[in-house]
Amino acid sequence: MLTNSASNVPAEVRNFTMPNHEPLSEICAPLWKSSLISYFTYARIFDDGFCIDLTTSDDKTTPISASKEWILYFYQNRMHEKIAGRMKLGINYLRKLEKEISQSETLSTQLFDIGNKLDLVRRGNGYFDQFCFGCSSKNFDQVSHFYIYHQDELLKFASYFQSAAEKIILDAYSHKIELPNYITPTYKLERKYHKELQAERHKLSLTAKEFVYLLLYANGCNRQQMAEMMNVTIKSVDYHISEIKSKNNISTRKDANVIVREHGWQDLVGFFFNYIPKAKHKVKHKFN
């Protein structure tokens, strides 16, 4: 563990310790291999104003030393005081959030060559889970393309990481960081996801679309809700559901739910249900 006791670090984070990067980077190896993403952070931010922070990088394009220095810089300069602004449920580009968050993104790029970050955020019982991906500036275009066309892979990785890093996450509970003046953000369930997709010009590939439709269909989302979320007609929803059934040789929503659970994807719907206007689903989701 790397312990930071520098005098210029705020008192509330002076005992902040960073976990060994090697096992974290090994867990992230499939991510490094499948994309040009070279930086990853998992954070759990508790409603009581504490958090845990697990950060690593591929140590090639983005040296581990750079990711360590960025995290220490982040806390030394009290940038953690703005972290509530990043707790927007779902899929978020840091460059598109509030001015303070955009400034943080700019600094990490200019000083440590870690940027183009994207967050996946979901709500747990008394906390938020945040999965942050980033890369070197030379790979911005390629990674942006990956974000657009392979969001399904990011969601699958989030599920895989939480399982593979379970022990590391539990160990990190003994090294919580205090976040001064933290106020738990509250959001309405209704959010114009389809407008956000249009604004970001997201055009998911067919495979990624089918993956999202499978998650939503398996967890009880109705046709109208899926149409509004994906900015398509109900006829288009019917087409995609038909394709999913045909390719997977299934006929009912229960069959789809079995597929999702067999692959360990049941928790991923937590990234989507917060978008559903006036959703009345009965499925309960527990995040470990």
C-alpha cells in the first residue's frame, strides 16, 4: 500500500492509502486488451461522506506512476469536494458535466496525460458506485469510438470487476477517505435519456443495442419505456426483441431473465432503471 502523509494533503485524507496496483491491473487486463482504455478507477461513495478509491492503469500507455500522481493531486487540491457533481446516475462524459468537473478533466489531461474519461454510476443501498474509464491523449479518438459502439462491453466489465475485485474492495473499507462538506445528491427518476443520446450522437452497434434491450426486457421494462429510452418507435422495439428471441432460441421474458442471470448481468440494469419515466418495476436489485 502507498501511504500519503505529505503535509500539504488535507487532514481528512492525510491517511489515505492506495492499494497495490498489480492485482488491480491484472483484473483490468481484459479491458486493456480489448480497447485502448489505459486508466480505470472504481470508487464507492457513501452517503455519510466517506469513500473508497481503487485506481490503476495499464503501465504501458499510461504509467502506474502517472495514475498514482493524479489521484494524490486530486486529493491534495481538494478536487474531491466537487465529487457529488459526478454522481449522475447512468453513463456520463466528464467533459459534459458541470464546469468544475470539466476543469478536473482538463487538468488530468494536461498534467498527467489521463483524460477522455467516462463514468458509469449507479445507486446502491446507502452509496453510489462509480466506474471511471480513461486513456492517453493520443488515443482519444479511438477510445471515444469504443465508448460509443461498445457500451455493452463497459457494462459487462463493471459487473466482472466488482466480482473479481471483491476482496480488494472489502479490504479498502479499512482505508476510507473522508469527503468534507459532502451532500448526497438526489435525482428524480425521470431523465430524458433519449435526448442525452442524441446530444452525444450515440449510435450503438446492433450487438450493443441487442445487449441493452435484453437487459431491459429481462428485467420487466415494457415496450413504451424501451421506446422512450432508446428514442425509437415501439415497432422498432418489437423488432429487436424478436431478434433477441430468435438468436437465443427463447420465447418469454422469463427465458431472457434466465440468460441474464446465467451470465451474471442482473445488476447491470441498475444503470438503466433510473432513466425509465414513471417505472413501476417489481424487480429488486442488490449491489454488493
